[in-house]
Amino acid sequence: MTTQRLIDGQPDVAAAAVRALVRAQRLLVEDPSRAAAVGRKRFPEVEAGLIAELIRRDAPFYDPAVSRASVDALNTFARNMGILSGPAAYEQVVAAQFTRFWT
């Protein structure tokens, strides 16, 4: 998630962030133990030890892509909760110019 201001003003930075997130997800899927090494820098040992298992469990669901169906479902949820009065277009939610970095 970022701001439209960053996307418009520094598209190279936004693109680099997308590429970095996609790469990080791939690396964690390949080797969930990497998360524990990072976690030890930020969390107490016991909690850091749990991170790798959480990543291992959730890795099959990692997907950097945001589908139109997902945006539609989020729109429906937000309207039902009274957060939105109408749907937000896919292009308002997703910086579509960066989707090429998802694969």
C-alpha cells in the first residue's frame, strides 16, 4: 500500500517497492526459515521462533497479484459496512501500471 502522491511523483520508487515485495514473498516461500532470522532482530526469541512456522503455513496463499474479483469483493464488503457509498474502480485501488512486476 502506498499513496497516489508517491506513485505519481516517484514511480521508480513505487516500482522498486513492488519488485522488492514480490521478491521477498518468493524467497519466503522457498525458505520460510529466513523469516525467523529476520524475526530474531525484532522480536524475543520465542516469538521469533514462531514466525517461520507461520510463514510455512501461510506461504501457499502468498500472491502479490490483486485480482478484479478481489477488488469487487472488497467493494461489496466496504459498502455493506457503510464505508463506501459506491464502488471504487479497480484502477483506483490498484496501481495497474505495476502489475507487470507481479509475475
